[in-house]
Amino acid sequence: MNFDDIAETGRRIRAAVGTVVVGMEGPLEFALATILAGGHVLFEDVPGLGKTVAARSLASALGLSFRRLQCTPDLLPGDVTGSYVYAPDTGEFVFRRGPIFTGLLLADEINRTTPKTQSAMLEAMAERQVTVEGNSFSLGTPFHVIATANPIEYEGTYALPEAQLDRFMVRLAVGYPDPEGEAEILLSRVRRRQEAADVPAVLEPGGLAEVQQAVERIHVDPDIAAYCVALAAATRRAQHVAVGASPRGSQALLLIGRALAALDGRDFVRPDDIKRVAVPVLAHRLTLTPQAWAQGVDPADVVRSVVAGVAVPPSISAART
């Protein structure tokens, strides 16, 4: 698959999802790029903006199997990973797989389940496997998690620890649609004449893996890699920051930058690709000082100031344009 084919496939996927999800072009592009980069997505925004529909639609367009996990306080780790159950016909305990064994798992309202259950997803997100009673089970590939969280309601919720936030390659906010977009949402529902919305598959089963392998061929200049490192390092020295982005943050910048280049039909990464994703990649990886937290400092603003203060490299890739 060449890069023009990837760009065309990306356009078809966004168009298919756009028939159902209105007004989310930017977040959907970043979510698609994250999946092409092999990562996981956290949608954090107020309820009712279509985050669940967007996840289901992406899974359909990408040709992935889809499971939805409604996170609640009484959810147990075994409800996620699966558990051993007794089989009367054989007299043995057999492993029954949980909903995490799928191509794309939607963990809806992930911050409503306990930290113990949240941690059941950590191994799966990092290593594509789960361990139950000492036995490891591969999840296969592709495997991706899209989680949603409500940032405005704290009663009955459990904040995601930094270790789990770091497993998400990006954290995205949807935002309210403009009046025209909101009207189109209503009219789209009227035209469907039903609540359910079907999105046709753009990729055949196995097609996503082929696209992801093609993204791995994207050229990266050493100065682009150094730029990613410089941005992550600058967050560690930034004002208001107690703990900055880890090397996983700089790697995420590079991986999504490659995916954005592929979606644009290019075989190389530009500095602008990195700058575009700096906030969704780095902001949730920062731990603010207590004083900054009390003052209401927004980590996204910290990342924007870091991007403004780090010199953009005179990239060879940029010169190729």
C-alpha cells in the first residue's frame, strides 16, 4: 500500500464516520491517526457529545470487532479480562474470555470504575495480553482501547492514576458543536428514521494491520526525533510542572506525527505534524504543582507555551516540500 492509498483510505474512513458523527472532524482525525499509530485514545468531555457513537463508528469503518464495556463501581477485573469457570461436562475449569478480547474496546465512563478494575486494562494496553491466575492470554492484533471520561462530575468517580493516563497516546476533547452542526445532528437523526446508525466498513478484516505496517515506513529525520525529545524535555523544566512528560510522551509525538503524514499522503514527517498533536499527546502526561493546580492552571496552556518556546528544527523533510 502506497501513501496515496493511505490518504485516500483515511478520507473514506472520515467520510463514512462523518455521515453519523457531525462536528468532530479534528478529534476524529487525531483518533484515527492514533489507531494507525497503534495507540489508545481517551475522550474526556461532557456527556452527550457523541463520544460513544464516534468510537463505534470508527470500529465499523476500520473493519474491527467491537465490544462496549460500561464501567460502573461494581465492575470487577474479571468482568474485563475474563475468568476461569467450572465446566461440569469435563470437570475442569476453563477460561472464559472477557470483553477485552476484541479489536476495539470502548471503555465507557472509565473513571466510574474502581482503580483495581482500571488497572486490569494496563497490561492489555501496554503488552496486548492479559494474565489471569498466572496464565497469559494474547489479545491479538490489532487491539485498541477508546475510553471516555466525564471531567465535570466527580461524585462516584475515581480519577485515573498517572500511570494509566500515560498509557493513552492522546487525550481528546470534543467540544460543543456550532449551531449549524447541532442542527445537522438533529436532521441526520430525522433522515435515519431510527436511533441506530450504521457505518459501512471501509477496510476489510486485516486491512488495518496493512495500513499500520505502511505507516511504519514513514521517513523520520533525526532532527524531527530531536524536536520531539526537546518538547518532552521542556515540559520537565516548565513553570507550574512538578513532573513532565516521560520518554513515552516523546515517542507518542513521533508515532502520531508519522500517522498524520501518512493521512496527508506524505512519506516523511514535518515539524508541523508534531506541533499539531503536542497538546493532545503531552497535556495529560503533566503533573502540575499544588500551587498551579489551586490556581486553575490548564496543562494544555503549559504545553502551548512549551511549543512556542522550543525552536523548530530546519528539517530536511520540511525542505522536501
